[in-house]
Amino acid sequence: MAGSPPALRRRAQRSVTRRGGRGDGADEEKSMRGGAKTIMHRWIGERWHLAVMTSFAIAQPLFDLTASKAEFWVAHRLSASALVLVILALAFFPGLIVTGLISLTSGCFRRRTIDLAMTLLAALTFLPPILRAAGALPAVHAFAFALLGGTVWTVGYRRWQLIPSLLTVLAPAPLVFAIAFLLHPHVRPLLAPQAPTILAPVLTHDTPVLLVVFDELPLVTLLDENRMIDEVRYPNFAALAREADWYRNATAVHAGTHVAIPALLTGRYPAVEERRPASLAAYPENLFTWLGSALDLYAVEQMTGLCPPALNRLHTPSISGSGIGGLARDLGVVYLHLVSPQAWRTRLPPINAGWTDFRRGNALFEKDRVAALLRVVETLPTAEGPALYYLHALLPHLPWEYLPSGRRYPDPWIFPGYSHPVKGPGWWSEDEDHLRSAYQRLLLQVGAVDRLLGQLRAKLLERGIWQRALVVVTADHGMVVRPGHRRRGEAGVDARLTLMPVPLLIKRPFQATGQVVDENVETIDVLPTIAEILDVEIPWPVDGRALYDPDSVPRSQKRFVLIPEDAPGENLLVYGPQNEEKYLALADQLATFGSGTITSRSLYRFGPYRKLIGRSLSELNVRQDEAFTISWHRSDRYAAVDPQAELVPVHVAGIVRAESDDVPRYWAIAANGRVEAIAARSSLVDGRVEISAVLPEQALVPGANTLAACYLESTLETPPALACAGNVGANRTAALRFDALPTVLLRLDAEFGFDGLEPLSGIALRPLADGSAVVLRVAGATASFAIPMPATTGHSRLGLMLEVTSPADTELWLSFRTRGPSSNSATVLRRRPLSRGLNRLYFTFDVGSLGGELTLMPGKAAGEYLVHTIEIRGG
């Protein structure tokens, strides 16, 4: 008993006493030891049972999902030993945390805590299969069924010996789950020892090799009406095509990066059911292991791990991967997707467009991918000897967040049309309007890719590398943007349109003039062509051919493998050598978006009612419809816009609320009184209605901007009739009316001064030293000041605009007395919300009703307010 906890000894003593034990000292001691042993076993057993339940609730579903997605582990850059430690920690550590927390409790509260933990763990175990079986079951029903199952499990645990005995038998479960995961055929290659470096070739010259692989770049997006690269929209791709050989009939061989990149780097066709992870152990014979010892190797891999770390001279070999902390966060997001109903998953960071950093908008992405890649390029030295530069750029891969200027816009995952209401994310919706908007964002991002290519070329020219280098620019695959189809293609889809065709441009050393070649080429030909130009032999058999070898005969067919679905036998697609079908997709693109020379349509002027885009609201027949309101997402961003910032809020989105369920389909989105886009409504999974669009950068002005959403009442009238929803949290209607007033009657600002402002109560005024604003020191809720009234003769309507910086989220009131005898006059109050920071507020009213001075009350928040501008207009 000396080694037993005191509490257990006391409980054992009480147990003996309750049984009425009165034997001699030896019997009593024996009974006490037996009771303590039983209690100790129960004390240990309950905690181990909780640990087993924790492994079923957390580790097993994560292992089950990620074992078949080995790319997740490859992208996190874990060594074999680190992967084993992580898996063991995932199997045991959550259980240790749960049991440790239970140990902090005592008495009857401990038993209740154990029961609660057992119920929740059982509910989490039951929840994923319930969600899979029930499909679109409402969230409350799914959780209710899971909690009911957990409650029944806990009651059975306390009343029936069968469940505790079962958990005791399952005691090895955490270790079994870990071992089963590590032995999974998709994971096991990650544990193989690093492959030995293949014997390096003997190079006879010092030609640098630059291989740039873009991601998810369909060739069609680059083309114009002449089937050439659009020189206006994509000048840098066009410039490269003038000095390089452009293989216009080049196609990828697989729809997944994790297989398409290894095929390109090995020169081999992928198997139809390729399941190997994109790792060095799985592909020991590749470009890096072959040339890495003969050339200085600088490789940026993303989503693959074929380059031996010992050969890579780049200190930041990947822009992806975020250490153990990032892995833990990503596993947390994956787990939330496993235990969340479908309606809730749309509010979680997506996990189906990349493999890391999910919480920042998904993988490698929400970081500035262009800036990150350029920072890597800046670190590239000018190698004195031969060098191999490999850059895998995750562009224009989703999320689409870039503009041709290189700037980004926020909220890229506000994305109508991306998720099919039945088939889920990764499948486009059936809505053609939403697909047009999605394709617009793709083309805008391709413009950013073109700019990146130009920056890369300029930096390598500056370093003296470009002219003497062998340059290869291509993509791993394209993508599908068609209503109801899978983004990476599915059985029955014609992959020749936009999924297979990719750009392939090859500039040989010192080449100055290029040509267009339309023979059958596939991305597996890149490696043999590099070997041919370097005049070396590849030490393994390849399926590709050397494109400049006069004895090489173009293949008579094209092969392409889809990402496996439910019908594996249909994943291999075989086509003829020529691919004219891509020009069908080009015709659709030109019909919607035109080209650099077809300007009747553009990247911002497309779709139904596009002729309204660019027109001022003052030119149109506009009315206010109080039945509709719109709440703009992050409306505070438009209070102080910097158009030169790296992140510009040209992606606007708002929730439309209506008094009835009948929400109009098409909405004109105006910025600063001018229609900039036509958006089709989309229905969210929670029943709300949303509109969104990407506006031109020039639509926003420095400082405060106003947004308006107006539905199309009639396009048959001249001018067309629009009805505008009221802005929630904004002053849209007054802003529109203010902008329409032509005459400035009064302006107080840094240029004209602030003379005439009169403090009335609870407020002190003083100008800033530089005269740029007036400081209002507000003492309380009754503080107010008066604005000087200009002469209003000849005007029937007045508008007031106020630019003010608020110290807090509050509200501002405008008041005035109406005309008429004092007995009949009244005080009119107008309220506008104030956000912390810079605000631009508008008020409009009829001159005929104005009977006294205008009084402003800054709100209930005490502090210092800065008034920058006051302007009164008449009309």
C-alpha cells in the first residue's frame, strides 16, 4: 500500500468498512490491498479507454483520409524520421492530453468529466459516418444523432461490461492505426531511404538551364483571334515566342500536379492508376538526380519533393511548407472538414485546391505567390559554371486573386460557381453567368503570370544568364471551366479543349528568332530535349523524344490520364496527334471576352447588359427600392483606399436582403457613381443571396469610395431603369444624389480653411498645426457643432459631404429645424454609422424644408475626431 495514492488507500478502507470486515489485521490488510488494486485498475482503465476513444475520434479519420493523399505529407517537407514521429504523436498525444485534463479533476466531478469526455469522443467518432451517409442532413440533426449515439455509448459503458471489455481489447488501437498508416502503399515510399544520386553526365559546355513550370495554365487563355499569343494582353509571352520555338500543339499527360510534374521530370508516361507520391524515393530517376551533380542546382519545388536536399543550393527550396506548427494547423482544418456538415464546410478554409497553409486561404496561396517567387529569384547567384534553375510557380492556379498589374485583391474564395450544389467543391456549378465571372478572374490572373515572366526574364538578362541559357517555359496541365464539369476533368469530358493543351516554349542558347511548330508534342518530351541540347545521354529509358533530333518521329497519338474517380478504367484518354479542338474553346473565349485587339468585349465588359458598364448612374433612370438592402463585405475597406497598395479591394461582394424571396437575377455594381460590373446573384448554402464582381483598378479612387448595387428593372427604356438597394452600414443613396448636384456652395478643407465651424456643447475645436484638419474633442453624447449655411437662392436641393476620422465605431447625427411657424416646425434627424478610422458621409435634403442651421452631433463615443472636409452642394 505504500506505493498507492492516499486517496485510493482511503477509498479501499471505506470499501472494507462498508463490507463489514472485522477480521484480524492480516485479513483487513489483505482486503484493503484487494480493494485498492481494483480501484487502481479502474482508475487506469478509464483513462486508457479514453485514450483509445480519442484515437478512434481523431487519429483514425485523419489517417484514413491522408493516407490516400500522400501529396499532403510531401508538401509539408517531412523527412522519413519526422513523419514517423508525427504519426506516433498524432496517434498518442491527443489521448494523453484528454487523460491529463481528466487527472486534474477529483471526486464525483471526475466521474462526470469522464462521462462527458466519453460522450463527446463517441459522438465525434460517429459523426463522420453519419455525415457521409446522410449527405445534406441539416447540421442540427447530424449533431443530434451523433450526441445521441455518444450518450448511448456512455450509458452502456457504465452499465454493461461488454463496452469496457471491448475498449480493453482495443487498447493497442493507437499503435495499430499508426503502423497501418505507415504501411499504406501510398505512404510507404515516403519512408524509403533517399535514393542514391545517379552518375552525373560529362558536360562539354557551361550552358545554364532554366526550366519554368507554371501550374494550371491552359494554352487557350494566351491566344488571340489569329491563334497567336495575344501581344496586347500578354506581351511577355509574345516576346518570348518571338525569340523561342513555340510548340503550339503541346499537351500535358496527366491532370494532377503530383503526377504531371514527375512525368515531365522523368520523361515517362504515368501509369493509368499512378499512386506513387511525388517524392524522391518514388521517382529516384529524375532531372535533379541526373544533372544535380554536374550542374549547380537551384530548385524551387512546390507540391512535389523530387529534388535531393543535399544537391539543392537554394536555401529556400520551397515556398510551401510551414514546419510542424503549420502541419498541426493544417491537420486541424482537415479534421474540421471531417466533422462538419456540408453547409458549414463552405465557411472553413478550403482544402481541395492545395496541400498546405489551409488557414491562410489554402496552400502556398494566400501568401503573395508572385512576391515570394521573385524573392527567391533575387537570391539566385550568377553561377560561373553550368547551372540548372528550376522554378515551379503555382500560378495561375487557384485561388484567382491577381490582377495584370501584379496587385492582389482580397477574398479570393468568395467565388460563386466554384462549388456544385450537388457534386461539391472542385465541380463547377451549372450557372453560365457565374462561370463567365470565374473565367474572367482566370484571365486576369494569367495577366499576372505574364508580368511575372517578364520580371523573371528581366532579372536573368540583368545577371547575364538569359541569352546563353537554354530556357523552357511550360505548364503541368490546364483546367476545365465548363458548367457542371470537374475542374480537372472527368470521364466523358473532352480534355483537348483546355485541360490538355499547355504552352511550351523552348529558347536554345543564344537563339534570337523563334518559330511556331504544330507537330505532336507532349510534356514528357521536355527532358529528352534538354538532354539533346546539352549533348548528353539520359541513363534510363524514357517515353519522350528529343524535339530537335531529325531522326525523331512525332508520335501518332496523344495520351492523357485523368485524376482517378469511381470508374478507373475510363481514366486513360487517347486522342489523335493533332488537336484542333482547343480552338473551339478559343472561339467561346473570344466571343465573351474579345482580345487585345477585339475591344468591343473585354475582361471587364462581358455578359448580359454589358453595354451598361462604364455609364454614370446620373445618365440612367435610377430609383431607390427600400424593399432591398445590401451589406457589403468589409465595407470599411472603401473608406480609405490606396490604389497603389499591393492589396486593392476591387473584388466587391455583398449580401442582398429582401422583403420577399424574389431577388432579381442581374445587378449593376457601381463604384463612385459609375457602373463597373454586372453580377448575377448566387444563393449560398445557408439561403442568403450574394452578388460579387471584380472591378477595374481605375474604378476606385484614393480615399473614400462609394458602392451601389442596383437591379435591372427594365432595359427597354431609354435610359435603362435601375432600382438600387439601400446600403447597410453605408450612405449610398445620399452619395448618389450628392454626386448629381452640380454647384459647390461651401467647402471647408485644408485648402479653404475651416472658418465658420461653431462649437455648441460638449465639444472643443482646434485646427491641426498643418491646417489639414480640425480636431473635435468630444466630451460626451450631447456634443454638437454647427456648420455655416451658404446662400441657397436658386437651389431646391442641398447635399452635404463630410470626411471625418472617428476614434471608435459609433454614429453621427445631422439635425435641423424645418421651415414654418415655431409651433409647426420640427427637428429632423439623419443618422449615419461611423466606423473607426476614415469615413465619408453624405446627406441630402430639400431646401424648402430647411429652416435653420445644420447641426452635427459626432455620437456617443468620447475622444478626438478629425474633420478633413465639409462640402455643401446645391442643385
